[in-house]
Amino acid sequence: MATEKAWGGRFTEDLDEVASKFLVSVEVDKHLGAVDVRGSIAHAEMLCAIGVLTVEERDAITAGLGQIGQELERGAFVFDPAREDVHMNVEATLTERIGTAGARLHTGRSRNDQVATDLRLWARDACERVASLVDALALALAQRAAEQVDVLMPAYTHLQRAQPSRLSHHLLAYVEMLDRDCGRLIDCRARLNESPLGSGAVAGTTFALDRERTAKSLGFERPMRNSIDATGDRDFLAELLAALAIAQTHLSRLAEELVLWSTQEFGFVEMADAHTTGSSMMPQKKNPDVAEVVRGKTGRVVGDLVALLVTLKGLPLGYNRDLQEDKPPVFDAVTQVSMCLEVLERVVLAMRFNAERMRRALDAGFVNATEVADYLVDKGVAFREAHAVSGRLVARAIEAKCDLPSLPLSVYREEHPAFDEGIYPVLEPERAVERRDLVGAPAKARVAAAAHDAIARISARKKTT
């Protein structure tokens, strides 16, 4: 296979067949077809406005591009690998159909500013799509939190039972993470929303292009200020990938907990049959495969970020063909994160919580030890002394093979005279949780309000997008 001699008289022979196959990118960049048509229509309308194209030429070009856009949308457009990339496929097909007018479309434009524009249009749309999916999962978690506000469970540090808390408080922690993920995508969209179109190959063009017009036509805030930067950098894609990698890491942490919580050892959650699988050998198994695959895809998405950064890190200024490799990791990461968000929303809405098992988990592990220390502090004891006293009481309970509420008052008083009968109500998990009544803590009223606020905040954001 040889490519067409499309670049004029400098070359006297076709590209080597192996080299041609090596350089072809159409199977990857064909995903830019729709945005390539949008950018070309804006460029054609501007060329007509400045007198480069006649009205008749503009109309023929825009009509032809419109037809190609419809074919791309239906999947009916036939890509020719000999034309190397999506841009040449669209332009060559247009020229075949409408004649010379199609060949005039590329006036004042390079594939360098063309692809940079396409990528910003595509990335802008991707930010919006993924942010919407992030909000959908966050809303599902917030709704489940509102439903489960009375369910108590231990909070964990180091995967060890730490203090009494609420299931809803735990779920809302993920809502906060996802809220920041959505914010990163929104910020990324705002920062990338500048138009490279009109920057040419690297140093602009001699034609008096109206860059403000094409920028406005395509929904960009402004034209980019430097033609070298406009065509030669891809930091906006790196920023998008970074946001996706962080989001996917959050999804992986959620998936990891679903895997742990669905074990018989924890027994906090049962995922729906629709989101689990069986074993080819062991008939009793109910495997959390969906959560495991979400967790597994995280390395892939993080790898996409690393791949792009390594591609960019050694490039001199101006466009370099290395940038052909910018698209696969971005397309892949957007696809993978979107799938993970979509399936986890369904998992979260369908899973069942074992409230009794979570409550029983508070009866072991001395999660009320901090309450002992706080009790003494309320009596005027310095916290460091109170902490040491509580630790000694835990040691005595371990030695006696009982929990803290089972220790007699005499044992408490042996460790410190400030103890009285009032210590026992303090050790009850329900009271311990309700005493944590401050912003960001798990008291019932605080958590209920946080869930309500999260639902309202996400719902309002979804209405504006």
C-alpha cells in the first residue's frame, strides 16, 4: 500500500509500503471525524467572510461536509487507509464529491492546527460527558447515604476498626472525592477552551484569517495567543488524563472496599446477582467481578497518563510526528473511566447492606477506647494522660478477654480516680457517634444534612450542564 503523493512537487516517489503502514493513523484518529467536520465548516465560513471563498464555494463545502458528518454519525463513511488520517479522508472525499471548491478548503490551514483544534473540541466534549457520569455515581452514593443514615459501623484506619461511625458518613466520603473529580474535569474544560485554528503549521499564515470568528463559531473562549504553543503542546490532554487517573483511583478504592465488604469475613454488603459471577468449579461462589475489573482497569488508566507524559517530555517546540501517539491513551482512558463510572452507578444502586453485621462490628476491636480518653478529658485530665489510661484499660480488657463495657468500675478507678458510673453510657456506640456533632462528623443530623446538601448540589450542577 502506498499513500497518495498529496504534498506537491518536493517528492518524486510514493512512500515506502512498510513506512506507509507504520505512519497510518486513521484507525485511531477516525474518532475525531465529527469534530473535524465541525472545525472545517467553521473554517470554510470564515474563509468566505474574508473573501477567500465565494458564497457558492462555501455553500458547496458546507453542504458536502454536512453530508459527510451524517455518514460519520451513522457509521456509513468509508475510510481509506491510503489517505493516512481522518483529515485527509474527509478532505479528499469532499473534493471528490464537489470538485475544486473542496481543494480550496485547506487555504490558510495546516493539519497541525487542524488536529489541535479537533483534539480540543473532542476533549471539551469528553470533559462534559465524563463529568456527567461522575455526578451520576456521586448522586447514587448520596442517595444511598440518605437512605442508610441510621446504620452504624466502624470507621477504619490502617484497615483496623478505629471509631464508631455511620455507613452514610462512609459513603459520603466518596461523594466528596467524586465532587473534586468533577471539579477537575470542569477546570480542565475551562482551561483547554481556546482555539488553535488559524495557527497554521507553526508560524501562522499570510492570509488575513479572522481567528476570533472561528473561535466564537466553535464555542471557544478565544484564539490561542501563540501559534507554536497552539500546534505543538498537548498539556490539555495531559491534564485531562491526570483528572481521569485520579478519578479512576477513587473508583478503585471504592471497588476495593466493595470486594472486601462482600467477603464472608466482613459481610457488610451483598452485591446484586446482576453484578457478580459464579465459579466454573465451585457452585457456592458469588464473585464481585465487576468491582474487581474496575479495580484492575486503574493500572491501565494510570498507564495512559504515563504514556502521554513520556511522549511529551522530550519534544522540542513545534509540532512533531510523535504527537500522533497522543490520541490512543486519551481515547482509551475516557472510554475505560466512562465504563467504570456507568457500571459502578448500577452496582451502588442495587447492592444491599447488612446493617446488623455492621452494628455487631462495633462490639469488638475496642472502637470506644477514644471515648474513655475523652471522658477523662471532660473531667479535667490532660489528654496525653487520658490516652495512656485508656490504653492500659484496653490492655486489661484484652487480658480479661472482655470488652471495655464489661470491665468493672473498680478496674476503671484503679487506673484513675476520676472514673464513676457515668463511664458506661459513654461507651455505647450510638452515644459515641452522636457526641461527634460538628461539621464533617458522623452525628445523625450532620450526616443527614450532608447527604441532603450533596444531592441538591449535584442535582443543581446536572441541570446546568
